[in-house]
Amino acid sequence: MTDSPLTRRAWIRVLHTWFLLSRPVTLGVRGIVFDEKANAVLLVRHTYVRGFQLPGGGVEPGETAEQALARELEEEANVVIEGTPELKSFHFNRKASRRDHVALYFVTRFRRSQPFAANREIAEAAFFPLDALPSDTTAAARRRLAEVLDGVQPDPYW
């Protein structure tokens, strides 16, 4: 490799592209949207997978994790974050892929932009009291709730 700045930049670009193609990492976000007055948490039920889950989804190119969280909450449940969500933990989602990670945020300041209506992706989005979660709430959602709300040591795996 020559010492020309252009050659170095081109070589770095080639290596960077190869790295991205050979080792893609995916990043997702999930949010615990907690209504303190009602002692309730927002859960969503997708049309294409079983069980109630914490709302969230993938971080798109050019988007921050907080921007992705805000977009996903609005898309999935018509929830608008007010204030700054608190990053609580970071997890390796080995069930999704060998390179998938999920950032978990805690949201206590929010509003509903409009009432929720079922759509092609989300069958249901509702707040459930912590002592009356749906029986088909996913194990991952239950673990994250225990970690954040009950002080259980966070599991590094989703």
C-alpha cells in the first residue's frame, strides 16, 4: 500500500465495506413505558408473533437509538415521549442472530397522540397493571420488567 492519502482512504473504505458485509451488527430498541399513577406498563401484541412484548424495533441507518425508540413508540402505540428516556440496559439477542443487540429504555414522561387502533403490524397496544399482566406476556418482557422495576440483576441476554 502506498502512502498516498487517496490510496489509504480507498483501502480503508474497501476494508470498512468488507467488515460491514461480513460482520453486520443489528441494533434494536425496546421501551418500558411506565404509567406511575396506574402502576401499569405498555405492552404490544404483534400480528405476526405470539405474546405481548415491550414496544420497540430496529434502529434505522442515520437514526439514533433514542430517535428509533420515539419512532417505534409512535408507530406501534401512538405514544409520544416527553422528556428524555433513560437507558437502563443493553442486551445480546442471540435468538435473533449472532450480532443482534437491544438497548432497553425506561420512559415515564409521555402522552398518547391519539387512541390506538389495531393495524397490520400491531393487533393490540395497551397499558396493563403490573399485577395483572396478560398470561402470554413474553419471558423477555417479564425479565426486563423485573430488572428495571424490582432491581433484579440485568441478564446480558435478551
